[in-house]
Amino acid sequence: MLTESWTEAKKVFARLFSGNGSLLTELDASRGELVAAHEQGDSAVAADIEAEWRLRLRRLSTSDPETAAGFVHLLTSLDSPPTTRAADVHNSIIGGVHLGPVVQAGHISRLTFRAPPDRM
């Protein structure tokens, strides 16, 4: 409920429970509570919300084979790597004086630069 996959997961839930609008309303409300709990650092409330939905979804999946298959599809699709490949991007820096690395990117994680010691 807290990850970027939530939008896609919610679409699957909407298809699975199209006849049960109250369940989707409860799911949205619980997501709001879960987000607030994480923002406030309240791990006990977050754990309670997660446990409640884990139990509800387990009961739904054991009572209806079609729902169980939908959950399997959902989990498989969320665990799958993206099928599209990002386009190659080539940047050129022309002119000026650059005394260190220059990085142009939309998203960077775990990037480390090791600069040689100054020589004077």
C-alpha cells in the first residue's frame, strides 16, 4: 500500500472486487491510515493495519478460487521486472571548466565518486 506499485495493485483489486464497493472504500481508508502511521513513525498502528488486511485477504482467497487466482496474478505482476527498456540517453557537455564529475540524470541511487587527492 505504500509503494509505487499501489496504483497498479488498486486496479487489480477494483477488478476483483467490482461488486464490493465497500471493500474498496475500506481499502482506501486503510491506505490513508497506513501512510499517516508511517509518516508519524507509528510502527504499531502500521503493523495492526497490515495484519488486519493480511487476514482479510487470506480469508477472501481461501473462500473463492477466482479471487485466489487474482491475488496470484497481482503478486506475480508486481514482482515482475518491467518489460520495457528505457531509451539510451547521451549527454554532451561543451565549454566551461569542470573540475569534477558531471552527472545528468532523472534518478540516481548509490552513486559514489572517488576523487584523487589534490596535487599542489
